[in-house]
Amino acid sequence: MAGGKQSARDKMIGMMYLVLTALLALQVSNSVLEKFIFINQAFEVTNDEKVENNAKKLESIQKTVSDAGDREADVAVLTKAQEVRARTTKLLKDIEVYKDELVERTGGIVDGVYLGQKNIDEASTMFVNENEGEVLKENLNGYSAFLRELTGDESIGNLAKDAKDIPVFANDENQNMKGFAELNFGHNTPMVGALASLSQFQSDVISEETKALEDLAAKVGAQDLKFDQIVPMVKPHSKVVAAGTRYEADLFIAASSSSVSPTMTVDGEEIEVVGGMGKVSFTATPGNYDKSGNSTKSFIGAISVKMPGGRDTTFVDTIEYIVSKPVMQIQSASVQALYLNCGNELDVQVPAMGTSYNPSFTTKGGSNISGANKGEVVIIPNSAKVTLSVSSSGNLIGTQDFKVKRIPKPEIVVYGKGGPVNLKRGVKGAPRSLKLAAEPDESFAQFLPKDAKFRVSESEVNLVRAGRSVGSVRPKGPDLNLSSLASQAREGDALVIEVKKVQRRNFKGDIENFPNFGPRIITIRIN
């Protein structure tokens, strides 16, 4: 399709038209013809809307010229716009005549149905044999030449092209020798396909007119910079005010012109302009903070507008702003120190960042796992010191150092049927079973219950009499079956328990041997 601005709908219709044209060359059946009818209808609806919009553009130019006092330069622009509108209207009507004639020659329309929609001869007869295709080509390209001369825009290309002038066909030996008429309306072209082609050419014409009218509208009032959009603005000294302090701001009027399209940049990068206002948005990066936690930064804002006489003028200003150091709030059971090889759960929040807070974490001296909620992280230290770095959307917010404690050793406690065994008093009679428990440090278990799960996995129990062993067992696990020793035991003997191994289950469910425990030797007297 031709140049000029195209909506997403225009592009979609054009693409579907090209695809269906290709399918038609493969002699695809009735479903393709139905799609051509749809494409033609879509073109016609869109074309009507665009014609109405262009009429409004001309009315807008007329009003602008009138409001400015019908100055000679502006009236000359209006005259050109009216010529474009008149030339476009005539060409669209000429193409519409072709469409009406083609429909009539193939049987007309009954109840909204094209009776000759499958006709594959009449389009070729009319546009190739009767030479109407060459007439259409001359009219389309004459329109393009008219716009080039009127606007001085030599980039406007011809609307009607032979196959050799279209890149997709230029290297196709089966197509590149075809002229405009044969390419678009040649042998076996169904009537509805020809209708869609004609509607497409109408769309191309309207698009070129739109661009021409927009260019001309921009030239109206070229000698003026007229401000017609006025809004009140407030420039506060600070948007954050503590209770009891004064709020101070400058109140003024800001004006812009709807007839010019300023170009605005921030540090050389062009930004979006909406309603004459540039939308400045960037991520504040950290800097060298002062004692108050502030860092002064700046950016260069530039606004370029076309001033009276056609010259471009750029207004430049350096705008300072202050970046305050974000304050991290870290919540956990123990913020001052973490435990080695444990899953230390932290909740890191930066209230000043609000909803823009999008944290990520890196850890030196350990590893980390992000939690389910924003700001939650699990730190697993593997050294004596851990440094947690917190970033948001790739920008470093700050770091926090933590000391790392070793896991306190669990206490080995012997349990009988009635509870813990009193090691000072001993037991009355030899027990047939006991249980060993590795009980965690109370404070550690409170802070990290998921990492405070210990278990005696191996031990050795000797029945000692007069300083020597008279029997022993090596239980695997915390439960001690002492039946074989109980049958040999006498009053005055002792059970000597040596704990060989203790295991710990960490927060991930992994089992590890834990060598730091006590006591390792436990003696129980038999009374």
C-alpha cells in the first residue's frame, strides 16, 4: 500500500489482501472469494471513515486560517488543501464508477449478494482488453505527480506500479513482465478480487491525501507561535512536608500551542510529548550521598520548536534534583547475626520506593533463595561474614553486613519410660530400653525451627562391671534396645553410653552429619 500513516486495522487488511491474492494464484476455492468480499467491505468501511476524517482536517485548516485573519500566506495553504481535497474526491469517484460498472457487468447485486462473484473473465476484459487499466494507472500516477508538485515532497511514489517496480515481483520470472493492468486484473481474476483491488487503490489515495493535508495544516500560521493550551502549574519546593513546617511552592501558568509539535529530549534522548508536555521518566540511580543521605544530580532538558519564519529554536535548561538514599528495613528473628549453613529468613523492604520496589538479591559469603512474597529472601551463609546486596529493577539500593554464628551444639538427653533419666541417682534395675534425644539450643530453636532438628543416628552402649565391659550393643538410631544387657546386669553395674553420630535435618529437608554435640559419654548407675 502507499505511504502515509496507516492504522493497525489498515495494515491488517492490507496484509490479508496480499495473502488472499497469493492464494488466488494457487486457485484456492470459494472460501478465498468469500474472504475477498470481507476484505472489500473492510476497505470500504475504513475508507469512509478516513474520508470523513480528511474532510474534518480541511475544515480545521479553514477555521485556523479564518481565526488568524485570512492572511495571504495562510490562504495560499488553504487553497492547496482545497485542491488536494477536490482532486482526491474526483479520483475516488472515478474508481467507484469502475467498481459499479464491474458489478453491473457481472450481474449486479441481489439481497446483498454479488451474482457474479465467481466471474473470472469480466475484470480482465474491462481493464486489460478494453484498456481501462491503463487509464486507471495514468489517473493514479497523475495524482501522485500532482501531490509531489504541490507539496514539494519528492519521496511520494507512484500509486500504480508494474510488476518490475514491486520488490516482491521484481525477481519472479512468472510475474516481472506483467504491467499494472495484467498484474492486478489479469486472466482468471475473480470479480470480487478486482473489487478489493480497486478499494485498496482508494485506500492508498486517501492515505496520501491524509499525509498531504497534515503537512499543509502544519504550514498554517507558520509566522506565529500561538499558545492555545493553557494550564495552571505548581512547582513545590518539596513535595514532602513534615507536620508543623511550611509548604512553599511557585504557582504559574504554562502555555503550549496545538499547531506545533515540539521535540523534547532529556540528556539527548528524545521523550514522548503528549498535549505539548514532555513525559520525563527515568530511574534515579544511586550516587555519592552526603551525611544527610542525599545526592544532588541533574539532567539537561531541551525543547525544540519551529519559530516564526520557519527557523528551529531550542530552549535548554539544566534541572537539578536530589536522590535520597533509600532506607532498607530488614526484619527477621535475628537481624544482628545469621547462623551458618541455615536458612535465615529475612524480609527486606524499602518503604520510600512504594510500588516501584522490585527487589533482587545477591549474597557474598553465602547463597540466597528468593521468597514467595516481594522482599522475602532466605540467606544461607557459608563463611564467617555475609554481605547482602539489595537492588531494585537492576539498580543497587544498598548493602547490609551480617555476622555469622555457628549452630549451638545440641544437648544429648537420655529418656526412660518415665521421662529423662536422673544421671545423679541412676536407675533401679537394668532398663530394657532407653531413648537418646539431641535437643537443640532453646534460642536457636526459637529463631530457626526448620533448622533445629537433630537426631542421634549411632551410639554404643557398654555394660560395665568393676571397670570393664561385660557386654555391649551398637544401636542405629535414637532408640536403644538393651534387653541383651539387662539380662546380665547386676546391682552396682553401670551403663556407659557413647554417642557416635548426630545428624541434622536442615530447612530444605537435607540430612547432614553434625559433629558438635555433647555430652558424648553418659554413664547411668544401676541400683
